[in-house]
Amino acid sequence: MVNAEAERTLIILSFYCTVMKISFLLFASCLLMCIQSSLYAQEDHAAQGVSRANKGKYAEAEQEFSLAIAESPKEAKLYMNRGAMRMQQNNLKGAVEDFTKAIKLNPTDPVGFYNRALARRKMNDFKGAISDYNEVVKLDPNNLQAFFNRAKAKEKLGDQKGKIADFQSAARLNHPGAQEWLQQNNLKW
């Protein structure tokens, strides 16, 4: 009798374990489908954003990138793209906000700092732009355009020595505009 009851209990436990395994597999499968669906939606919105941007439809592209961000709020590249669309529409404050978010999500990518510097320079925030160009140069010491643009920002602030030093750095990296400026002013690099 004990053996029959123990055997019945084992059968019931085995059945419940099987049911639990199936339930877990169904749950995991549904979770995976939800994650994939979310990723596909984000990718679709991002692709639509790029497509609209390529057609010069910057407001529509911005909307698509906003939808992609809602699906994947920790993707730095989405903020970078939306920030670029905002710059195209001269929404410089919004662009700076997006580039700042991208920098927080990926602080080792010099592109976020570079783009924010461009937006700040357009806003006449030359100190902010210089600060961002400093970060670009730290992360990418061969970024000749960062040196060149930082020189232009320093020029706006009256920093003649800093301007010349940055033009020289850009010229050493073969920036033609910096080389030309230095030649016109009889300066070496």
C-alpha cells in the first residue's frame, strides 16, 4: 500500500514538474517574442527615421526617432539621431538635450561630445563648445576637425594663443583649412 501511494505521489509530482516546465517554456517563449517585437518596432522606427531624414523630412524623422526611443530608451544612437534631426530644424536646445542623453548613455563615444559642441557653437555658447571639443580630443586625439573647430571657438572668445595652438594641431593632422590659415599668417606647424 505504501509503495502504491508513493508511486502515485511520484506520478503526480512528475506530472506537475512537467506542467511547470511547459509553463516556464511557454512563459520564456512569450517573453522572448515580446522582446523581439519591441526590438523590431524600435528598429523599424529607426529605419523609418533614417529614410525620412534622407528625404529631408526632418520633423517626420524626429518623430520616428522619438518612437524608437520610447521602445529602447537606453540606445545612445537613437538620441544622437534625434538630436541631429533637431539641429536640422534649428531646435538647438533640444539637440543639446539629446546629445547630453547620448553622452550619459555612452560617455566614451566622442561623436556625442562633437555633436553637442556643434550645437553649442551654433548657440554662441563657445565655452560649452570648447569644453566638449576638449572631451573629443581626449577621446580621439587625431580628430583634426575637433582641433579646427575648437580653434574657431577660441577665436570667438579672443584666445589668440589657444586658437593658434589648435590650428597648429589641426595642421599637423593635415587639415587643409588650418594649414592655409597658418601659411597666410606666416606661422609654422
